[in-house]
Amino acid sequence: MIPILKRHFALWASALLLIASETQAATWFSLEVPLSANAVTVEVDLESLRSRGDKRDVSTRITYPQVQKKQDISFQSVIAELEISCNSDLDAWKSVSFFLNSSAKGNPLSTENYGAAGLPRSGLKLLPEKAWTHLQRSACGKTATTDP
């Protein structure tokens, strides 16, 4: 029995690593969004934050107080991959997964991937403008933003 385990050790170790990475939970940090942002909850995954020059890549979880509708999908939360520009107003959505329940629980109803170029922030109205401003300021470590 031991020789069989030794022979297949690499296979088992690889399987365990894949399972562990899939079940690893994100470290969500809730941003204090201004009151005028319609009670939308915005959280960022601290472990996903990456810096590339003046750009920041981050996973964001957005939860709405009520069910939202986009085309034929009714959802209450999304997980979005964002690219935030610290020196310009060129923020972009990289991908968005829509969830029926709050806090992105369960399986996604739909996922949209916008590729390397992304979709300009104005292309999706999933975040109130004040929440975007706050998210940009937080990701870039600024006290002011490029927005007026």
C-alpha cells in the first residue's frame, strides 16, 4: 500500500492544493461609503489588491439593500474585478459576477468578462458616483481624487 501512495503522492498533493485554493475565502474589508451612496455596501478583497504603476487591480463585492435588475437578471450583489487608475478617470470593469443573494452567496447567476481592455466605468451603473470616488481614493491611498 505504501508504494502506491508514494507513486501517487504528487497527484494527491496537487489535488489537495487545488481544493485548498478553491475553498480559500477572500479577506473582505468594508469601505465606509458616504451616506449619499444609497446604502450600497462596498467591500474589497485585501488579498486581491495589485499595483501596476498608477493602476490598481482589486476584487470588489457590492451588495445592494434591494434586488436590482439588469436586462433579464435580478440580483442583489456582485463581485467585480476592477482596474482603478490613480492619475486619471480611466477606471474599468474587468469582469462582473451577479448573485441573487446578498454578500455574493451561492453560485453566480451570470458572469461577464470584459477582457484586457475592460469596460469603462461609465459602461455599467453598478456603483453610485460617490462610492466610485471613495473606492478610487482608498485604492490609491489619496485624500483627493481625479473627480471634481
